[in-house]
Amino acid sequence: MMTDVRNVPAGAVSISRFRTMRIRSIEVIRAALPFDAGRRQAPQASQPSANTPDAGDAYNAASRTLHKMETLLVKHVADDGSIGWGEAFGHLCNPVTFAALAGPVGRFFIGTEVSADPARFTGRVEAAHQAFHAFGRTGPMLYALSAIDIALWDLCAQAANRPLHRLLGAKRDSVDVYASLVCYDNDPDEVAFQVQRTHRAGFRAMKLHETQRAAIEAARAALPDDVALMVDVNCPWSAEEAQRQVSALKDVGLGWIEEPVWPPDDAAALAQVRRAGVRISAGENASGVAGFRQYFGQRAIDIAQPSVTKIGGISGILDVIRLAAEHDVRVVPHCFYYGAGLLATAQIVATLPDDVALEVPWLQWPTRLYPQHDFGPTFDLTDAPGLGFQPDLDVLHRHADDTATVVSNS
């Protein structure tokens, strides 16, 4: 998964002018912030049990059973005092990724050299992918490497004294946002209420996490025609069932249907469903960059949705963008998290065409982790060097469930 540093525009920085640093320590912080999904009748919080029919649903971040959302952050501390932040995907499976970061993955990157030239560290990132491939080329191992990579790019842009999106060649400092709603149990009345509430907040595009036609139709009927509506069904159907379900939704007027088949990396099945005539998106659950090569090779998707916290960080998502351009596939990154990964996604979206919007989880946060943690219809990027992620450390540590620090053994 070697990053093609040609994705960074020539002349973006004068490399010789800027400092070089080394990673001295890596802090790993697992935290969970409370949220409000605006439900008219809030469900009771429950601990998932393997004996309950919806036990698997409880591990989906859009589930009705959740009242807190986890984040798993890494903090690179360099020898000159610079700090770089990253985020790993995982939600309720974060303890597994935490163990990787606090153990072998974190140790691997102590002493890594970072400068304004990304080539200074991308070789080390590639070496890590090769070293750890036997332990998982996707899942928690790749999520851990994603967090590490994001934090390295944060430091790289700081070394260049430029915001990351400017280092990557972006011309805009503000991006449109689309609201990604949680699951409202396919209740048509509740779904209609929620999309109207979201529209009143100013959003001109939104995404559901429902699977039944009645709920999806209710959302479409409740919105003006010029408001874009997408649906993420979270990989529920066989190829045959997905083709039937998607065909039945052809007349509803959806921007796309996301992840309609199980397993999600069945590119042949996605290509079959795509022939139903509805735009198909996928990629959040792709098996790394190689998974996108399969999608593109079989013309399986209309919209590629790499997730920066799952695909290998900034390096991985740049590779997917380059591949998508070769295959004339639109890229709209996935982003159902709220920490440094969201800031990284916003930086990437700023480099894409102006009509590509940033996905944010449409939740209300009683406690904000950072100043921009109050999402609206637009997201403004700061001119701070790097990601611009400046978390409130008091909030972070008050809501921390686990922390670890990785340092050199020498």
C-alpha cells in the first residue's frame, strides 16, 4: 500500500527550508462522549448480549442502543515538542485496536523521522504494512496503522508550516456537509420527523441508516425535491435479495444506496446489483486499497467511499483517490466519527471537487471535544498548520476509558 507521494503537488513546499523531527512517544487515548440523537422516545441503554436477536446491531455506531460514541486517538509527541493527532476506527471494538496501538504498532513507529517531505516517513509506513500483514490486512490492525499515519501527516504539514489541505493542493477552506443520521428502526413517522428536523437545521443533503421501503419513502416524501437523500443499509442482503430490494427503490429518487450486499467485499455481487439502475456506493469496509482495486476492476460501484480511519490513513485514501481517477469513479469519503479522523477527512474533502461534501454523524453533543465539534451545513477549515485538531484535554481525559503511552525501550 505504498503511498504515491506524487499526490502531493510539486512545489507545494520547499522541503529544504523546514525542520525534521523524530517521534519520541505515542499516547493512545480511548474515550467515549455522550450524545443525543433527538429521538422522541429515547430507547433504554443496554449492554448487547449474544443471545439477543439484535446483538450485532449494537456494535453499529448508528444503533439505537448507544448513548455514547467512542473515539480512539493517538498523539505523537516529537523530540522538538510538536504534537500530531490521529484517530482509529473501531467504536465498541476499540479495545482491540487500542491493544495494537499500545503494543507492537506503537513501538514500531517510535523514532520515525518526519519532515515536510512525506517521503521521509511513507517508507516506514509501508514497512509496517508488510511487517504486520500476517495479523490482518484490514480490521483493527489496519485501523491502528490508519491512526498512526494520520498523525504523521499532521506533523508533516506542521513541519511545512501549512494546513494539511493546503499541503495537499486544496484551493478551498470550507466544505459542504451532509448529515448522516442514526438508525430510527425503520419507523416511517420517526424517520420523517428526523429528516425534517435535520432540514430545518440547514442541511441540504442527508443519509439514512434504514432498510425498509416505507421508512425510506417517508423520508423522501418529507423533504423538498432538491434535498439529496442517500441510504446506507449496512451490508444486509445476499446478491439476489439486494438486487430485488434495490430495484424496488429505483423510483424513490436516492442519491445512492450504500453497502447493499453481504459480504461487503463481494465485488461481483455489487456489480450485479448496480445493474438495477441505482447508484451504488461502497468502500467503508473494503479490504484496504487492494479491495478498491477489485471494485474498480469489476465496475462494481459508482461512488467510492474510503474511510481515512480504516483504509490506512491519509496515505491510503490518497492511493484510493488516485485509483478512482484512473477508473473515472467519484470519491465521497466515509466519515462516521468525530475526532482527528473527521478533521483529516475534511482536509481530504477540500482537495476533491467542490460538489463533494463531508459526512458528519448528525448528533448533538452536550460536551464538545474541540471548537468545531458542533456540526452544521458547512465546515470551515482553520489556517493552523497540520490538521488543526486541538482537543480540550480536560474533556478528553474526563471521558477517557483507557490510556497508554508508548516510549522507546532504549
